[in-house]
Amino acid sequence: MRNHIAMPFAAGEATLLGSAVASHENRRLALVVVSLLGAAFILTVPAASRPFPVIPAFVPTYNASVMILSLITAVLLYSQYCELKERSLLALVSGYLFMMIMVAAHGISFPGAFGPGHLIGGRQTSVWLWIAWHGLFPLFVAAYALFAQRERRDGKNEARAATHRDTVFAFLGTLALAAALILLTTAGEALLPELMLGHNYRSNFPRLIMSAAWGSHFIALGLLIKSTRGRRVIDLWVGVTLLSATIDLALSGIFVTGRYQLGFYVGRIYELLASSFVLTLLLRQAVRLHGRLARAMVALRASEERLRGLIESVHDYAIFTLDPDGRVMSWNEGARRINGYTTEEIIGRTVECFYTQEDVAAGKPRREMETALETGHSENESWRVRKDGSLFWANEVMTPLKADDGALLGFTKISRDLTERKQLEDALRRSHDDLDQRVRERTLELAATNRQLEGEVQERRAAEERVKILLRQLVTAQEEERRRIARDIHDQMGQQMTALRMSLSTLAFKCDKRTELTEHVRRTEELANDLDRSIDFLTWELRPAGLEHFSLSVALGTLVDGWSGYFQIMAEYFASGVDHLRLPPEAEINLYRLAQEALHNIYKHAEASHVGVMFERHGDLVVLVIEDNGRGFNPEEVRAGQGGTGMGLIGMRERAALAGGKLQVESSPQVGTTIYVQISLRQDGANERKRNE
């Protein structure tokens, strides 16, 4: 439903002649009329001074026609002016008003028009009134052109609109000018030169005066063309009117020698045409507007019927109108179904019957109407009351209904029953609240569990730290014990083995000629030598002296060479970037023992024919890699406790952790095994600083 009632004219179509833009069709029509007027003028000029029979009734009939046409044109133009408030139209209205007055005065002053003699003035009054009328009307057209030019240049919004004061001054000025001219040509006739002798010119002087008036027509016509350029329809036809009046002046006054000649009669016909051009245009527009208005009213009634049918067919929405005081004026089927009132029951009742007592007491109905007036609409959702007193949750939109002039006609209200949605929303909100409560409770439980887990993690970390401390102490004790055992073996077993070898050498010397005994002694010496080498290797394994005096890289190289030579397994050692690298003593001994354990496991389990050991540095990382081509194993079985190398791997991982690194094992059956140990120098440095602190 629209907020304003307006006529459905086509967009951009002007409804007033004063604002209608000239189309190509309008210009072609004006050009055709001008061509016909010019052709008739050219044909008439050669015979303009030919005498014609005197027809006394012609002049009063002609004057009455021109006066009536001018009056009607002035009235219609004034109605256009009242709508547009353009000063150019006011000038044109004044011109036609001036013409009407002067035509009337000319008619009653014309000799012989209403009997012998003159009703007003003398013999020269009518001719001077005719000259004044034709000479001054172009001034009004010139004023129209100048005002129109200013209005086009400044725009309608910026140009000053005509006021009531302007209208009064224009009309009074026109009446004063016409009255002064009539008074001058009647009472002051004796002061004016005599132009006519009977019905003929007294001399050529009248032609000179009329030629001056004729020049004013051309000046006004040129100014009109220059100022307006025929942009509007009225500009075109005012120009055609002025051109027709110019031809009238030429035929009736310049190319004749007096009255009642061919030019006299034809010129009056041109004047009749000049008076009717704008009027015809206005009447044609009035007829068109009337037709369009009639069609618009029919379309409006049909639209209202369709709208009424549409509104009545809506059952899910209550659509009704209120007067400015809030009383119900119309009611649809949807409103009856939602609110429970029939049309007869609700028409005339106030809108307050739909509100709860609390809302009425708070002034909510009046406040909604005020909001709709201030902002253009008012929308809210709240509880409403049905006829039976039950409540329902309604969504309502109220908009003001205004006329074209802005007057308030009432309000349109559209309401919808959203009780079911409200109940679902409330249930959903309760579910959300319950869920939020459960989430909060669960969050508290998780927080408590998290705190418990954090405590357990802290305890585990503390236990791991204690295990590391114990492992470190154990490793330290093992190393001390190994050094002690290695020292005891070296000190005691070494001396005893030396004495044994010396005794066997003496015995062999004494048994030189006893072949059987000598062979037995020689085998005993070989066993003693093997035992001595085993004792030396064991001592060397228990106490790697190279680690105390040289770098870890040198100690590892010595370990690989010694192991390879003792067990007769090909082994290669490769070092890069670690020649002068010194790690913390704890890290070095653990890496050394880890390599030693790996080589020991290779000898015991791998059955390898080739072993490679790489010790490299990559930036802040130190990497130890030990690989073989032995029979390998399945790491998953070792983790599950099904293999025989599980304890060895556990020990190596513990040593890698004590060294501040990580151990990774890759192995496949019949392919071989690779052990990676990676240590961060930054971590080692930090651990070293921490131990120093």
C-alpha cells in the first residue's frame, strides 16, 4: 500500500505546457504553419491595397473574437503560472491581458462599428489604439524571452520564483498601461497627429509609425529565438503568434492605404490566428490531460480493486488502516483470522484494543504512531491481545499514509502472528542455556582434570628428571668402576701375564731338545699371548684413554680401528667438521659408549661383513651414524619385546638422552641396520651452563 496518492503519468512526461519540452514533431508542425503563413503573406502583398467592399459587422465580430480568445488564453496561462511560478509566464499572461483590454477599447472606438459615429473617443482613437496594441504587445513577448532565458540558465530551483506581490504588480501595471493609453487616445485625442482621413491614410506618416511598431515585432522575435531557441513547446508557438501578428501589422497597416482593403481583411485574419495559436495549444493539452486523467482514474480504480482483492486474499498477515486518531478504517481477512474481530466489530474502534493493559498504560500505541510519523515507519515485536483475551506474539510494521500535499490521511499497519516462532525461540534459548550450563560444568570438570593431569605431568617430569639424575649417577659410577677394574687388571693381570710369558720362555729354552714338550710349551705361549691381547683389549674398552687426551672424533676413530682389528670385521670411519669439536665430558663419554655398544651388538647379532661409522657436524647439530650390512631385525618386534636386542637399544636410547640427543633406528631383515644419533650444540651448551650454575 502506497504512502502517497499520485496520478500514474508516465515517468518524465510533462503535465503542464509551460514545462513541456518541444519534440521534433512539434518543431515540424510549427515550421509547416510558419511556411503556410509566409506563403499566404507573399501571395497577398501584391494585392494588399486593392479596395474591398465595406462590411461594418466585420470589425466588431473580429474584435469580439480576438478579445474572447485573448481572455481565455490569459486565464489558461495564468493557471499554468500558478503551478510553475515562473515569471516568464507571468509576463505572457500580462501581454494577453493587455491585448484583451486594447482590443475591447479598439472595438468600441471603431467608427461605424456599432452605428454612426464613435462610442468612445474620436475619429483618430481607434487607429492609435490599434498602433499601441500592436506596438507594445512585442514588449511583453520580449519580457517573456528574457525571464525564460534567466530561468533556463539558473535552473528552476535557483531562479527566484514569482511571488504574490509580483503577480499583483504585473496585473496593476498592465491595467495602468492600458488605461493610460486609452485615456491618451480618447481624452487626449487632440494631442495626437491625425492619421486617418475617413477610411484612408491622411499621409505616409501612419506607415512610418506602423513601420516602427513592425520593427518592435522583429526585435522581440529575434530576442525570443535567441533566448529560448524553441526548447519548450510554448516557446515555439509564442514565436509563431508573434510572427502572425507581424504579418497582420504589415498587411493591415504598411502595405495598404487605408481601411477595407484586401490587406485590411487578411491582416485581421492573421490576428485571429495569432490569438488562437497558444489557446489552441492550451486547449489541446487540456483535452489530452483530461483523457489521460480519465484513463488514470480508470487505471487507479482497477488498481485499487486489485489491491483490495490482493489484501483480502492474504490470510497470514493482518493488513488494516487507521485514521490519524488511531481508529480502524479497513480490515482484511488475515486481520480477522489473527485478531478474531469481524469487520463490523472492529471498524471505528481504537487500535488500543490490540495492546495489553501495561502497553496502553505506558502509551505505547501513541508512541508507535509518533515514531512512524517521524521516521517513516515503526516496527516492533511484542505481545498482542485477541478478541477472546488470549495473547499472541506479533511482528508489526506501521507506516504513515499521506496525500500528495503531505497531509496525514492515517496509518497502514501490517501484523503477523509469530507465536509459534516465539515459542520455538524460547525453547531454543532454554536449550542453549541448558547446554551452556552443561558446558560450564563440563569445563569445570575438564579444568579440574587438566589441573590433575598437569600435576601428574609435573610429577612425571620430576620423576624423569630423577631418573636422569640416577642414570647419570649410575653411568658415572659405571665409568669409575670400569676405570678401577681396568687399572686393577692392568696392574695385577699385566704383571702376572708378564711373569707367565717369561716362565714359558725359560721352560721352552730348557726343553729345546725335547720336541713333544717344546711343542706343548709353544702352544701354551700362544694361548698366553692371546690371553694377554684379550686382557689388553678389555682394559682398553673399559678405559678409553684417547677420550681423556684427544677429541671425541679421534677416540671414535681409534675405537673403530681397534674393534675392526680385534674382531676382523671391515669397518670404516668418516668424520667431517668435528676434528676440533669438544662436547661436554658427559656427552662425549655417552656418545662413545653408545658407539661401543652398537659395535658390540653388531659383532654379537648382525653377522655383518662391513660396518660404517660417520661423525659429522651440520651447523648446530652433531650427527653420529652407525650402519652395517648384517641380517637386520624388525624394530616393531623389538618394541613388542619379541627380539633379543631390546635391552641394548633401551640402553643406547638412555645414553643418547643423557648426551642431550635423540636416537633413531632403521632396520630391515637381511638388509642391515642404521643407527642415527642427533645432538644439538645449543642444547649441550645450555645444559653445560646449567650444570655449571
